[in-house]
Amino acid sequence: MAAKIKTPDQRILIVDDHPMMRTGLAQLIGNEPGLKVTAEADNARQAIDALTKQKFDLALLDISLPDKNGLELIKDIRVLRPELPILVVSMHDELFYAERVLRAGGRGYIMKQEGGKKFLAAIRQVLAGQIYVSEKMSERILEVFSGRQAENTGSPVRKLSDREFEVFRLISQGVSTRSIAEHLHLSIKTVEVHRANIKTKLGLKTANDLVRYAVRWLDSQSQV
């Protein structure tokens, strides 16, 4: 009787700056047959370094990293390893980021508070070549991607670049320009330029107009 050939484990890279989160994910994945975490990184630089040295079947990454926004890292990975599927695992509400992750080249988005079964289902779905988002996001994203909801009929916030959106989101939370600069590792001057561009794209005139608009936008998202 011929010996059964064992299928190699699918190799996973975890990119998250919280050691406990990485450990928890690695343990959960390690208990799942056919999956194996073969590298971990706590910032974008380490992630790119790992990708140049090893082959992976899936990358799991957070949006908030200490040296680069996760959306920018997704774009970098797409250039370096265009075939590699990426699943974002984040604490940020999917209403803010899921669509942008897919546009950047990611294959799925799941929030960190979801349970282990959903998390593993998301991994399997993305590894199978499918896209994973929650049920409440699927219809919303499909409407935009299928053309049933035209870009110019949606929120003007869609016009913002990923970096501008990050600045806008922090403004909506009442974060000062200086603190935004520190959080995003940018100069105050660069943040001020982003603020000016955001005002132009949203048709706003003053800094107070921008803050009021951002706060109202945040309130509206929490009610969706």
C-alpha cells in the first residue's frame, strides 16, 4: 500500500506590533491542521525583510504599525509579492477601512474582537482565493465595486487618499496637528499640507469647518 503523501503546511506571516496579539494568533493558527506561522514581524520594515527571505502563502497584518500605515504596506507587498494574499486583522472598525484595504490589494478584513472560529474561517477563505469581509460589509462593498453606487454619489470622504483619510480620521477624534504628526511619523508641515488638501477635496473653507465635518462624519459612521 502506497504511503500517503503529506501536503505541506501553508506558511503564514504575522505582522503586528503587539507581542501578545502575535502570540495569540500564532497559537490559534498552530492548532489548526495544515497551517503554520513561519515568521513574525512587529513593523513594516521587518515584514518586507521577511518577504525577501522566505516564501509565504498568506500575510496577516494590522493597519496600525509603528513605522508605516498598513495600507501603504499592502501596496508595497503587492509590488514585491503580487501573488501573496493579504488578510488584515485590525482593531479599527471595518466601516473605516475594509473597502480601502480591498482597493489597496488586500483580500480580506476581520476585526480583532471576532472569535477564533471566524478568524480561522477568514484565513481559509482567503487562502482559497476568495475575499473575506463581514456580512454587514459585503453588500455595501459589492454595491460600490459593481457600479450600482457611483463613486460621485457616495461620501466625499471617498475622494481622500489613504494618507489623507488617516489624517481625517484622527481629526474626527479630536487629535491635534502635532499629535497627528507624531502618530503618523510625519512633520507638522506635512500634516498641514494634508489638512489643506482635505479641505479642498471636501469643499471646506476653515479649520473649524474641517473639524465639525470630521466629527459629524465619525458620528454618522457609528450609526451605520
